[in-house]
Amino acid sequence: MLGPKTYKFKKTYKPLITGTSHSYLAYGNFGIQALEPGTISTSQIESVRRVLTKSSKKQGDIWIRVFPHFTVTKKPLQSRMGGGKGNVEGWIGKVETNQIIFEFSAPISLAVAKLAVKIASSKLPFKIKFLKKEQNDTKTNSS
């Protein structure tokens, strides 16, 4: 699973989710854009990556434009109040409004790409939008 190799502090605070960033397709022909802010876990990133890989028949490229930098902690069940923060259980990444989460380019048709994004949308905890890069425009395009 994804996660930073080294980090300064073992347990982090919850991420503040505001603003917009990475709102254009930079690498691939197709993309997945978040329409609302939220967080994405390592298992959700991996499941969407698997869907995109399977739909492209392992011939295309996939770029993951979000990385899980923040820890998720959890205290044991039936533990009393106090005693500090719980142990690290996993990693999450913050997703801002209009941020591109995934980009992919593959020798597949537009209909297959839309179907793959529809399957991937069921694995994400927020609303998304399918993007397609136009040939004449280099910054932002959506369909």
C-alpha cells in the first residue's frame, strides 16, 4: 500500500481541506476529477488503480495525482478515555474540490473509458467527474 517512506512525526492531525489545486489534465488523455472535498485512503486508491489497469488491458499508463500523507489512528475497543492518541492504522490523502485524482491514457475507446470511470466512482467516497483531453486545448477540458 501507499505511504511515505520517512516522516517527521508518527501521528498527524486531521488534514484541513480547502481550496483547489491540480485542476487540469497534465499527463493523460482521460482523467477523474473530484467535485467535492474529502479524503481518500490507500485501499481506495489501490482499488481504483486496479479498475483502470483492468479496463486498459495493461496497455496504458496511469498517473495517480494524490498521495496519502496523513495518518489514521485508532484506539483499541473498550479502552478508557485518555491515555493519548491511538496507534497508527493507515494513511489517507486529502482531496480538494476540482482536483484531478487519476489520469490515464490507453488505446481504448471513449465508451470503455467512461465505463471504467463509472466503476471507479463506486469505489470513491465523493462525487467525481470524467474528463477527456481535447486535441487543440492543453489546459482544461471536460466532457
